[in-house]
Amino acid sequence: MQADDIALRPWPVEGVPPGALTDPAEAAGRVAAVAVPAGTPVTTTSVVSPQALSRHMTASGRDGVAIPIRLSDPSVAALLAPGDRVDVWSSREGSVPAVAVRVAASAVVLAVPRPTSGGLLATSGASALVVLAVPPAAVPALAYATSSARLTVTVLAA
């Protein structure tokens, strides 16, 4: 995002989500972590720093991309913080026998946008968004699992 990608507009005070950006310069150089439709308030949790991804990938000697995923249990996302390393697990409801498959290993949490309680960005709490840094090769499996299965993570030791 660039500062000129953002337009300040009047907004009802009761509808402004927590962390809403009030200066277009705050968005400069950031990357959207979630879809931000035109006219939607941009918040500190809807954008991430590209430096966070770059630092992780440089330190690990890997190429990488940021990918948003939805965990099926919001309580798990509440335990995460930027910088945590996680394995991502996929399971299909009703599969017999019950099987979980690791679809990404050692992903780094870049952002954990917190659900909002009101306004246009209100969420139902049915799932929780997490933005991860992963190698490009992990993207197809994560994208497929995100659209077809339940996802959870295990936190790895530092």
C-alpha cells in the first residue's frame, strides 16, 4: 500500500473499528493481510509489515511469501503472537479414520488480526485469521486446505 491508496472519509464514531488508521501515511509500505474492500476502514491488524516477512526469510536463508489462513478454532489463534513458529495441520470433518495431515512446517506467524465486535469488519468468531510466512512451495497445499478442510496449528519450541 501507498499513502495515496488510502482516502480519509467521515465515519460514524460507533462504527470505527479498534486500531483504525487515521493517517494515510500509516499504511505506506504495508501489505494487506486481509481483503480490504473499497470504503472499508483499514486497521493496524489488517496490514502487515513486509519487513517482518523479509527478516524471517533472510534469517532462514529461504524465499518466502505471506499467506493468510483461517484456523477453525479462534481460541488457538488467541494463543499466537507474531514471531511464533508453527506447523499447520489439516483435517476433514467426518473422515474415517480421523486423520490430520501437516500441510506446512515451521511457518512463522506474521500477524494475528484480532476479530472486531462491530462495524463492517465484524467477524462471527467461527474462525480466526492468521498471516503466516511460508516457502512458496507450501502455498498450494495451504490454499487447498484452507478452502476444503479444518485447520489448526501446533506451536514449535523456539
